[in-house]
Amino acid sequence: MSEQKVFLITGASSGIGAATARKAARAGYQLVLVARSLETLQALVEEVGGTDRALALRCDITSWEDQQAIITATLERFGKIDIAFANAGIIKGAVSFFQGEATPTEWREMVLANIYGTALTARATLPELVKTKGHLLLTGSVIGRVAAPGELYSATKWAIAGMGESIRRELGETGVRVTMIEPGQVATTFYSHEHNTSTRPMLSPDDIADAVLYAVNQPPHVDVNEILLRPLGAFL
């Protein structure tokens, strides 16, 4: 078993997940990069140091069988999990609005990914995190603390806030730390081209990755429960 810490990231193929992978690699972590697109992940593996540093695994986060397979593959390769970042999720513009054109069927994918998928990642990784006295991080949102008008997406992120606190209390004296990362608007492809109507600068994925690394690099007795960060002057 490697002495280096093993950092598992879902939704690692782009945005916050990919930025976190790059910074974690530079900090010396072994990486397990999880996403739906294996091709994109393999390119990231090469970028962060190759197969000696990182393992790319395809996963539908709403599949319990896929989640279990991720754990098995990680343990076979690295022998442990020290940090799990449940970052994968979906936001789909008009799909989120209650009076929009989206059908309830279109809502289903987003709700399942953001809530059920995150819960499955927690369920799959926690037995290993208890063994290592590790760290679980969940990607929430500012709009999981301040409701956005007419957005089901906002409701899914409120669920993440409740989930994170519930898990933290359940873990009690296990030594596992739990952190919710709650960003405002981040300059991803979605917000840059579809959703952002403000001229105010947005956060970058690197800003969020810095927050993640801040939380995981605290001394073992320090449990950073929430990091909520917004662009300067923003309300959401």
C-alpha cells in the first residue's frame, strides 16, 4: 500500500473536478478520476503525471453497481481511499425551472445525479474512509443555502447541504472529516455561455479547487464543515 494519500474525485473530466485533480497531483496525491467520459479522463491522466499517478474509471454515479466497481478497482490499484470528493452533478438550464418547457422526465436525470448519485458515492466510499480516518467532500452550491427563484436545481443543492451535515453527525467519533464546498457562479462552459447574465466576474474552477485543497490540508483535528464562496459582490 502506497504511503501517498489517495484522492478520489467524481465528475473529474472537466470544470471543478479536473481543476482539483491538477492541483491535487501537484500536491503529491495519487488520484482516482471518475466520470462518464473515459476518453476525457485518460487525457487528464496523462496531464497529471500518467498512469503511475492516476487511475481513470468510467462510472454512472446513479448506478450502485458502478460505484461498487469503482471502489474495487481503487483498492486493487492503490489499496485505500483517503479522500473522496463527491463532485459529479448535472445542471440543465431550463430543465431546472418549474414553469419551463422541461418535462418531469427531464428533471429525473438531474435529481438522480445530484442527490442519489452523491449519496451513493458517500455510501460506497465511507467504509474505506473510516479505515483511513479520511475526508469526504460534497459539492453543494450557494443556491443550496439561498434559494434561487423557480429552480429545482437549487432544491437538489439544498439536499446536499442537509446530506453533508447528516453524514457528519452520523460519523461521530470515526475520525472522518466532512466538508461541503458551496460555490457561487463558476466560469464553466454552462455558465459562460448559457446562464450568466451578469457582467460581474465569476469564480474559476481553480478557485474552487483551492478551497478543496485548503480543507483537506488542515491538521487532522480541524474539520472544515463548509466553505461557501461567491464572486465579489454577488448575492448568488
